[in-house]
Amino acid sequence: MVDGIGASLNGLRDASARIQDSARNIARASTAENPPVNMDKEVVDTLVSSVMYKANAKVLKAQLDNEKSLLDVLT
């Protein structure tokens, strides 16, 4: 179960990093920096990363609930 928890935590970190990258790129869109920012891509990336984050959070909660149930049975 620990491997699953670690995988979920890695998924949360990855999704969070993707959201931060997109936010940075969207903020950069109002500047004169090159290359130009593809706003459509950044918005889609943000939405997809948000779904990824929520999915990993639900999986993590389920894993922790299962672990708690197992410990309750053993005690």
C-alpha cells in the first residue's frame, strides 16, 4: 500500500507543478517575452492538471481509508 500512496503523492506533486507552469506561462502572456504563449494550450493544461490533481487526491484518500480499515481489523 505504501507504493500506492507514494505514487499518489507523486501524482499530486506533478499535477501541482503543471498548474504552476501554466500559471507562470499565462502570467508571461501579458509581457513582451518570446516565445509567444499559446493561451488555449495553457488553459487546457491547467484544466487537465486540475483533474489529475483531484483524481490523485481521491486515490490517496481511498488508499488511506483502506489502510485504516485494515488496521482496525487487525486491532
